[in-house]
Amino acid sequence: MPATLPAARIRTQLMVPLRFADGYSTTARVFTFDGLVDRREHLAFGLGDRAGALASVGHRGRPPLVRPHSECLTGDVFGSQRCDCGPQMREAVERIAEVGGFLLYLRQEGRGIGLYAKLDAYALQDAGMDTYEANLALGYSADERDYTAAAQMVHALGLTRVALLSNNPDKAAQLSRLGVVVTERVSTGVHLSAANARYLATKARRGAHRLDVPPAGPHTQGLAGGA
Ligand SMILES: [Zn+2]
């Protein structure tokens, strides 16, 4: 762990059975933390054969699969079709549960600008801007997310090496700088819907995300004002 990164520690841990809208269910060991630098209430969800995954640290086995997921109230909870956060989280939980690892639920809504500002940005997008331009117009940077607390959580959980479930190169870069050894990046699927096609295309183009978004086809036409 870098000397500049304050240590966090596990505050509580408890089992929570999960059941998603499509019927998929699993059980998570939920961790809370003391000492996170931004004082937000971030959570870690230990999924699958967590003990086996942890035991593989330092051995030849694959390190635990870890996904840092930034909170998106509209997508995660209400199923908003303007983004792909809900399906991304649902996919991540199942994939991590299969191999063992952690989903880090990070309370940095709207790429770190907050819920109201995210909705303000949506309004600007409805007027023709893309998601990045809208953030800039509101006085924010294109992406204000910071993974310092995520790195603290990884260290507090005793993980030294992780396989990172993410299409976002910035997550891997920030975590590496914070002393987390990312042994591989595992891509998530593309959750394309009519309403989020434009959002995903922008994310791929502007954020250098590793997404194979198909060109606009019959099912994405006429939706320029969507995501
Ligand atoms: Zn979202």
C-alpha cells in the first residue's frame, strides 16, 4: 500500500441475501468500513467463493474478481434506460459470484457530480449535448470519479492483486497508482437498449471505454434525444 494512502479498516460485515428483478438470487457478505478518505458510506459485497478467492492471493490462482461500481440511483434502483448501470451491476454480481470476489459499491453518483447535477445534465442532453459536453457546461469535468476510497477498501479486505471487471481504463490506471496490482482487466458485456444507444456510443468514443457498440441500426434510429 502506498505510504500516502491512509489505511481503512473493516467496520462491520454481515450476510445479505440478494434477489434481483429477473429472479436471480445469491448471498453477499456486505462490508462497511472506517477511515475512508471521503467519509462516504461505500460498501463491499463479497460474492461467491470469497474464501477461495482470497486464498488464491499470492498463489498462482486467479486473484479475486473485483468490480468498482459507481452508484447510479436511477439506473441501479429504478431501472432507468438512459444508461446501462443497472444491467452492468446485475451482470457483475453474477459473474463475481461464479468465481469469487467483490463488488465495490461506490457512492459517487453521476460520475461524481451528484444526483441533481446528473439530472441537470440529462436535461442538457435532451437539448442536444452529449453526456460529456453536458458535464462541462455545468462546470464539472467529464468524469469526477475518484477511486481512492475503492483502493482503501481493496487493501482493507486484504487483497493485494485483483482481476478488474471493467471496461473503463481510468479505473485500472487510478487503482494501479494507488497500489492495487491489477493482474488483468475483464470486460463486461454491452447492455444495449434503444434508449441508451447514444449514451454508450458516446462513452466508447469520449471515454475510451472498451465497448463494441454496433453502429446505429433499425432499433436505434430516431432516438437521438434519448440517453
Ligand atoms: Zn447510470
